[in-house]
Amino acid sequence: MKLSHIEHIGIAVKSIDEAIPFYEEVLGLKCYAIEEVKDQKVKTAFFRIGQTKIELLESTDPEGPVGKFIEKKGQGVHHVAFAVDDLAAALPELEEKGIRLIDKNPRKGAEGLNIGFLHPKSTFGVLTELCEDPNK
């Protein structure tokens, strides 16, 4: 498995509309995309800083993963995502190394990326996402 960079940092928020002004007006970043990922029950907003992105995550369903996260832990850093060249090969390789997978196979995520999550119990408490751009 070869990681190339931190693809994004996911931040759970109660309201994207309330959070965007902080990133734009205070930090000077520009929101370049807002997208709903229905199967993950989340609305996302993206900002770019260098090669890395910030992804705001607003739950569209209190029973969805982000809704449950906010209820349990409050707003804040939800996950760290790394860019990987071959996600379909990386997931079984990690499982062979004893890493507990949330996703055994790649699935579609925001921005058309293929994604797979690693369970935080195997990654020292950090929900870890691997992302692959199928267009590269």
C-alpha cells in the first residue's frame, strides 16, 4: 500500500451553514463544493488548503453515522483520510496485518472518490479513511 498525502480531514458539525463562515471569513478558505451523500446520511462541504482538503460533515439523519458521532462526542474532528493508489488492494492487505475494517470493499464517497474506512479500535482511536480517485 502506498499513501501519497492526507486527502482530507473530516469535521462533524451540526450545521454546515453555520460552520462555513468560520472557514471562509475567519480562515480565508473558499467552500468549493457542497454535496449530499445519501447512503452515508450526510451533507458535505469542501475547502482546499494546499494539497489537503477540509470536509465538513452535517448529518441528514440523527441515526446516521455522523449524527450518532455528534450525539456521543459532539462536534469536532471525525476522521482523517489518506489518498491511496489502489484501494481494492490496500483493504485486504491491511486486514491481513490485523487491522479491523469497517469497509471490506471500496464504496463510493463524496467527490466521486472510492473510499474505505478502518475501525478506530485498530487505529489508536482515530477513524481512518482511505480514498482513491478512480480518474487518476
